[in-house]
Amino acid sequence: MANQAITADMGHAPAFHLAEEPHHPEGHSTPLGFWLYLMSDCLIFAILFAVYAVLGGNFAAGPSPKDLFDLNLVAVNTAMLLLSSITFGFAMLSMARQRKGATLAWLAVTGLFGLAFLGIELYEFHHMIHLGATPQRSAFLSAFFTLVGTHGLHVTFGTLWLVTLMVQIGRFGLIPANRRRMTCLSMFWHFLDVIWIGVFTIVYLMGMLR
Amino acid sequence: MSAETHADHGHHHEAHEEPHGTLRDYVIGFVLSVILTAIPFWLVMAGPIESKTVTAVIVLALAAVQMVVHMIYFLHMNGRSEGGWNMTALVFTVIIVVIVLVGSLWVMTHLDANMMATHEEMIRR
């Protein structure tokens, strides 16, 4: 292909680039690149899950999941994240219809669900630490706080990103750059929901069955 | 401005398709997710099945199904997006994840079985 480009340009000054290069619009590869980032993030979580799976039974004579977890609270938390996932979907649908106001409104709802999730998670952590179940207490608790905390940190940064993007869309509208950012954030947000399925299953439900 | 964005958009379309689901996709995904979340919580909280092993296997299987549901209906995964590279990356990642998880558990349980029980473990037994 490169050869063809050069031969075609032989009459003029030689040009050393692929013939199809100019056809790629700006940012066309961003979603794929972001997906690759998410896959590498997935590996981080896989390692943390492996650590929890190995160390999750080492209580060091301290509290076990049955003493600490409240499944009602976890169920509410799961509902918050699931609802935020579908409201983000509605924001994407509004964006596809070029409705700036509706997009912003659905993003705001998504952000509120995200904050509710974080609030409940922080309450849970606070409650556990208050009971003396700190990360230093046992290998189980170290692994628990690392895994669940890493997920919570992702949701925190996702929420920050969401607020930033709302300001961007409010100021500049649904321009191609902002649409691209929306696509990436929606992947990020739904990806965090997928990770949460692993968290509530492996950490909370399996912990209670142990 | 509007015409410009439109022309720009048309140009985009061939090389770069925005992954957009329909309202139907999102609603189906949401309803399936609610069902697939409610069943495992109910199984663990109400405990209708005696055997913990059977419950655990069902809970894990439902989680795997729900992950696939999210991938299809929320993340719009299919073999065609980004010319198949999304799927390639996903399959590669899943292989690595399985090796990490299964490998860690396999090695560490063997290691555990071959070690002397610690003081605390003897008390627990």
C-alpha cells in the first residue's frame, strides 16, 4: 500500500505516508483506545479479586463477613449503581437525538445516583472502622478495603469526570469532542457496574455463605 | 454551525460508528439485570436452598450471566464494533483474568494445604 502511494506521487515530490491516512477523522480511535484502557483496568481488578479470594478467609480471629456485612445495605447500593447505569443510557439516547437539556438532566440524575452509592459505601466503611474492623485488623479486611475501596475510588473519579463533562456540554454544547467524551464516560460507567457485579457476588454474597 | 456539524457527522459515519443502543436495549438490559441481581440476593438472604455449595454455584453462574447482559445491552459489545478489535481485546483480557484467578486460587490452596496449621487455625478447628 505504501508503495502504491509513492508510485502515484512519483511525478511530484515523493510523499512518504499511507494513501488512506487523511480519511481518519480526529479522535476516531479514541473509543478503541479507551476500551483498551478499561481492559487493563480490568486486570487490576482481577488481581485484587484474586487477592481477596486467597485471603478472604484469613480473619486473624477478628470479625468475619457475617459480623460486618449488612446485605440490605448492599442491595440498596447495588440498586443505586444499576439505576445510574440506565439513566446514563438515557443520557446517551438524549445525546443521539441532539437534546442538550435532556442530556444534562439525565447526567445530573446519574451523578446523584453515583453520589448516593458513594455515600452508602462511605457510611459502611465508617461503620466498620468504628467497630474496629480496620484494614490493619486482618488479611481479610486488608483485601476487602483494597478491592472495594479501589472500586469506590473509580466511582469517585467517574463522578468528577461526569461533573466536568456537564460543565463542558453546558458551555460548548454537544460538539463532536464532547460526544466522544460522553462515549468514553459511558463505557467507564457501565464498566464499573460490571465490576460491581463481581464485588457484590464475590465479596458480599460469597462472604455471607462462607 | 449546524450545517457544518452535520456534514462533519456524515463524514464520520463510515469510519467511526458511535456505539448507540436503543431505548429497547437499555430497558431489556435493566430488567434482566434487576432479575439477575434479585435472585442471588434472595438466595443468600432467605436461604431457600440447604446446600451452601449449590447456592454458591448458582450465585456465581447468575453473576457471570449478568456480566454478559451488561456487556451486550449497556456496553453494546458485538463482534463488529471497531472492526472486531473490541472483542479481540475483551477475549484476551478474559483469558488473562481466568489464568490469574484460577492460577492464584489453585497455587495458594495447595500451598495452604501443605503448610502446618497456624495457632489460630488450630483453635478454630
